[in-house]
Amino acid sequence: MPKKSAKIVLLSGGNPQIAKADGAAPVKDYIAAMPGWKREVGRQLDRLIVETVPHVCKAVKWNSPLYGIEGRGWFLGYHCFTKYVKVSFFRGAALRPMPPGKSKQKDVRYLDIHEDTPLDERLVVEWIRQASQLPGWIP
């Protein structure tokens, strides 16, 4: 008998609650569950990351998609909030130009993507390229 697919719960701010797992499938599930305009942002980010870093590793941990390099840790993650999608560059302070959002953690920088602000794909690709070449975050 086929299993019923579990309904995905949206947490505070519309962030999808996805079970912690490694691989592309949970990231795909997360993106599919992103509400409204944020889903296209998730698709766009995933596409840019895979095109820029073809050997990227993916996972969902702490209800956020993470992207990294095997043996070197995670370089990027994102999370849905009510009015934006927050992209976390775990070694963002080393990127040039530096992403605009500050963090309480000295190495982390953020990019907040809002519905009415087009994404500067060239700049984001450059940050992805740089971030993927740095030592990543290992929880």
C-alpha cells in the first residue's frame, strides 16, 4: 500500500518544516514547500548554486537548506521569514564585496531577498563562487 505523503508544516514566517536529511531530495521538498513568491527565490538560488558549484553537497538541517563541499563544510544556507528570504554566507566576512547583512557572528554575513527587489544574479554568483572556495562551517 503506498505511503501517504506527510503534509509539510509552515513554521513562523512561513519557513517549511522539513525533516533533517542529506541530499538533493530534502532541499527539493523544502523549495516546493516555500510559500508564494519565496518558492521562485528558492528555485533561483538552488539553480545558481548548482550551476556555479556543480559538485555541491546539499542537506536540510534546522529547517534550512544548506550547501557545501564534501569534507570542507557548509558555505551557504537560507531560511524563509515573513517578508524575505535570508541567505547566510557562513564565511561571508571574507567575500568581496561583502554581503550587506551583518551578524553577531564575526564570519557570517547575510543577504535578505525581498519580493519587490530583483536579485543581482551576477553578484550572488560571485559570492557563491568565492564562498565555495573557502573553508566551510562544520557544526
